[in-house]
Amino acid sequence: MIGIFNDNFPPVLDGVGITAQNYAHWLKEIGHDVSVVTPYAPNMQEVLATASYPIHRYISVPIPFRSPYRYGLPYLDISFMRQWNKMKFDLVHAHCPFTTGRLAHKIAQKQQIPLVATFHSKYRQDFEHNVRCKPIVDWMVKHIIQFYEKADEVWIPLPAVEETLREYGFKGHVEVVENGNDFYTSKAKIAIMREAMRNELGIAPNETMLLFVGQHTWEKNISFILESLALMKDQPFYFFMVGTGYAVHAIRTLIAQLGLSHRVTLLGCIHDRERLKRIYAAADIFLFPSLYDTCGLVVREAAAMHTPSLLLRESTAATAITDGVNGFLTHNNPMDFSQQIIYLMEHKEEMRRVGERASKTISRSWESVMEEVVLRYRDLQESYRFKHGK
């Protein structure tokens, strides 16, 4: 049995939660026993009903000012702890360094099995948003690194992420294991999806559809996007945002202040992956100027639907992009960003070619990723048994 541990899981939507869900789904699909451990979240009934693997939940409370995230309290959940003490695993994989990740470490110690830990996020930025005291933030980062130092293997989704881990103080070995996506579709179907969704959204053929999918938080650099669009609001474009987060109300206010209400539409959370796929297909450009994200799963989802992304040269997520080949890059200022969008609006054929190349170079199926993951799990189990004389 393989255990997938993470502090959030659909219906709480973000890149790490979707990654954990796909690990569980595809491991099960290719014939492995798997179960998920995660905090309780409201409206999980559909996920529980459709999952082909068990999901063990424990009680949680909302994290103030960080909606929709929750803080797990496993040791207060007597029913869960009874289950936890009976769980038997061959290997556990933690996708976070917090409560659920530490549960994975405890069970790995107790059962003498390997622990894999994937480093997904720039946690320091999260801490700095909520804690204004640098020594406390430094302590919190140190606490995280202590968790990764306890893992038998540490994985990162891109080579460039190693730099962040080293900045945080991690000195151990890391392995690069890419993320996949579940949006593979034929070129002909993408064209059909694109036309249908653009008609539904009211986007004319001569208008440009811009898109952002992700948590509506300031860490995602959403204010940068809106400031850039304010410089070109007389252009024929419409910008759609998918997701939710603690900053959603402030984002609405900023949209109005910048005079963009007629250009920007917030679609909220979209749990239907097929509908989200169609929205990606309808877009001309995916905007992702985040300096926070390490990998940017959404960039790969957009690429799978032949939609190229515009990122900042300075970002970690941009390291997989070659400008003008499988995506577009610009400098970290709103004027450059807006000018690049205007250029692309005038060169639709270039956007189309780059989107197709992106689908071939940065978009990989979860099924192929899981085949690699299983081999890595087996190698780790063998080396663990050899190391511990088992």
C-alpha cells in the first residue's frame, strides 16, 4: 500500500492538491494499492463517492484569512487516530511539510518504511504574508527544512526548485520528478472545444481571450496582471480568472478602481475538469507572472490544450520555457508585460505555433509520470531494505 499525504485535497483546489489527487488516481489505475490521508474539507462528498481509493480524513478548522485552506487537528480526532494506528503501508509520500506530512513521517518511523517528500512551494512567502516578524519566519522555514531532512528521498518538480531549497538551508540530495497533467486531447477536439466555449463566453473571433487559473492570492502576482491590463484596456481583449482565495474581494475592488470591470470576469472555482479543459482551450494566452510558484502545474495544463503562457523571466516556473519556442517571457514590470500581450494579440499565428510546441515539450501525461514514479518507489524500497538490513 502506498500512502499519499497532503494538507489539502479536492475540492480544495490548488496545484499541489491536484498533484496529490493525480498521484492517487494514476497509481490506482496502473494497478497499485493506494490511499490518501488529508484533513476534512466541506463538500467532499462527490470526491469521496467517485474516488477509486480510500480517503482518510481527519478534523480540521479554517485557516484565518487563507480561505479555502484548513488546519488539520488529527490528534483530536479519536476515530481517525484509531484508523491511523491500523493503517499499513509499504511506502508513504508526503506532498507537504506540515501536519499531514508529519503524520507521514511518524507512520514511516513506526512501520519502518521509506518516506518520500516532495517540495512544491515557496513557503517563506506564505509565512511572510501572515507573520511580520523575520526571526519567527526564519524559525518556521528552519522547521520545514528539518522535516525534509528526515525524508529518505526529497523530490522537486523542476531542477530550478533546488535553488529555493538550498536558500532555505537544505543540504541533502534531491531528485527531479516532473509533474504531469490530465488534459491530453487531440488537436481536432481542442478546436471544437475552443469554438464552443468562446461562443458560450461571448468572445468574438477578432477578440483576444486572456486567462488565469489559480488561487486568488496576492502571492500569485494578480495585482501585477491587473496593472498591466489597465495599460491596454482599450485593446479588444477579455480576461477571465478561475479560482478563489483570500484576496478575491480585494481583487474585485482593484478591478473596479483600474476601470477594468468591462474587461475582467471572475468565474470562481471550477471543479468540473472537463469544463476547465474547455476554458483553457478557448484562451489565446495564459497569464502567469507568479514569482511564488515553483513549477506551475497550470502552465502545463494550458500547454496540453495548445494555449501558450506568458511568464516573467525572473520566475522559477519560467525555467522550463524558451521564449518564443514553447512559451513567452518578459521582464518584471507591467509595461513590458502589457506590450508583450499587445504584440501577441497582433501575431495570432505565432501564438498558435508556440502553443502547439508547448504541448509537445512541457506537457506530460500523469500516466507516464506514474510509470517513472513506481520505478523510483521500488528503487527506494530496495535501498531502504538494504540500508536497514531488512
